[in-house]
Amino acid sequence: MPRPESSEQTFYFLTIFVVFTFERSVGQAEQCHGATTMTEGAFLIEESSTKANMWGGLRCNRAFVILVLLNVIAFQSIVYYQEHKKWEEVRSQLEPVIADLRDMQGLTYSLLKRLEAHGLFVENVRGRGDDNRPVIYVITPTFARPVQKAELTRLAQTFLHVSNVHWILVEDAPQKTALVTRFLETSGLIYTHLSAATPPNYKLGRNDPNWKKPRGVEQRNAALRWLRENLRTSDRGVVYFADDDNTYSIKLFREMEKIQRVGVWPVGLVGGLMVEKPICDNATKQVLSFNAAWKPDRPFPLDMAGFAINLELLLKHKDAWFSYDVQGGYQESEILRQIVTRDQLEPLADCCTKVYVWHTRTEQPQLNVEQMLIKKGKRSNVGIEV
């Protein structure tokens, strides 16, 4: 008998089998009943023989019922197996379609947000309650390394919770890389993707400490140049310099919306301290001094994560740039001294008593086994982006 190709055919064959079984059971019952009738007609059967024949008929009927139930169970099992197999085939076809739709949704959202940021999208996707909020332009230098995508993913997940962020991501490379391009395209964020390579003589060597040479100068200046070329002083915004390895609370970006000139706040785990912060006067809301332990005589002893600047100020002060010509640790002071004085600083984060940003660093992964594979012409990440 050929294998059933559908539940209907299976049911047809099972029905024939049940009918055949039923007829056979009926025949057996008739034989039992006939034997009983002949014996009774001759009046030769004893009472015990009559009871035995009755139980024999019942056993015949019970066997028939059991066979029917077994056939029904078998039929339902086959139907379930066939339907489950069909669903598995359909699901395997739907999964890539669903993944493509999710990617398309992310791209569409990102495109709409970018159009809105450039004034090309009429409908405000943020809602009426956000109309007066300044755009927070977050400038992030980044460079290729094993943990780059992990760092950017963590940072992007934070920015997704802040609807008025415009991320300016600047690669330390001659050209924009495919990895970062793909990452931003599917991030769902408003972003600007730039690249600016650090001059070779200012690049850190393999074993150089982080503080030996200024980092991020070329990338931050490229972002400032983009702002000055694409925005006007009438545009409301705040500019923040966010490294890709720090940890940021969403509350920090809410604080930035209050900035009129330059806002400052504490930074955790920096400068050899648990917290590096401005010292404020609660009555006047003025910055009096700083608790910095490392080079406290700097004009502005702040970490790059500890301040943000009103966009209008940066656009008006067109000559305010970061510089390679200042000593290590003075990049913050270099940009701020061209824009404000100490008495113009605005203490935020509850008069600098709350920590909303931490100067964290990701531990370098141990890839000694990977290096051995590379020497053999093999890699663990062939065909997969990490």
C-alpha cells in the first residue's frame, strides 16, 4: 500500500480498516450467538456454558471498541504529524521574511528621523510634547578594534531611549568602514557618519599609554566642522563629546536640555578618584572650584564627559577647535577657554551632587587562540561579523 499523501487519504484507508474490523467482529459475535442458540434449542447446555458464551460475546464487542479507539488515535497522530510538518516548513520560509521586515522597519525609522532632523519631514514623529526640546548632538570618535561593535551597540542602546539625540560618529580612518556603516543603518537613530584619520605621527604605538598622545582631536574637529557647515545659530541644540567606552545614564541627557551656555557635572571613576566633580555654591548655583587630583591647576580641570556646550556658542565661536599643540590632559581646557570663563559654567545634576556618567573602560579580550588560528590561515569569525 502506498504511503498516504494527505490526511483525507489516511482517513479513507482507516475507515475501510474499521469497517473490515467491524464486519469481522460481527461475524465472530454471530458465531458465538449461533452456538448458544443451537445449544439452547436442544436444551442440552448447562447454565455455566450459557454464561461463558455471554462473556464471549461481550469480549468480541469490547475488542471491536478497542480497535476503533486505536484507529482514531492513530488517525489523529498522523494528522498532527502532517500538520506539524507543514507548519515547520511554513515557519522556515517566514523567518527570513520577518527578519527582513524588522531590518526594513529600522531603516525606515532611521530615514524618517534623519529627514526630520534636516527639516525635510513635515510630520513630527516625536510628538507635540517634544517640540521645544533642543537636539543633543553627541560627538563620538571611534576606531577599529575587536570590541568596537560591542562598544557602539551598548552606546546606541542608550541613545535609543533619548529621542532628541543626533549621533555624530566619526571613525579614525581614511574612509568609512562597512562594519560601522551597516551598524548605523540598522541602529534606528538619527546619525551622521564621518571619517577623519589621525596623522601617523600622532597615533599611539602598540605599547603606548593612553595619555602619551592626544586622542580624538581629528575626529572631534571633523564633527565641529560638520556642525558649522550644516547648522545655523537659530537651531536649538547642545553639543556633547561622548567616548564610545563610557557609561551614560539617560538622566544625563535630560540635564543637558537645561544648558544655556556650558553645563558641567560630576564624572565617576576618573582622575584616580571615585568621582571628579565641580564644587558648587548651593545658594548662588555657581561653580566655586574643582576637586580634581590630577593637574588641578588646569584652566578647566574637567573630564571630556563632564561638560556639554550650547550649540549657538560653538557656531558663534568659529575658531574654537581642539588642538595637537597642547599638553596631555588639556584638550577640555583648550576648547572651553575659547568659549566661556569659569564663572559662566552652569552646574547641573542637582548642583553636581549626582553621578550620571562613568569613565569606564572595556577590558581587552584575550585572543591568543584566535592569533594561533590566524597563523594557520583560519579564523573563528569567517562569514560572521563580530
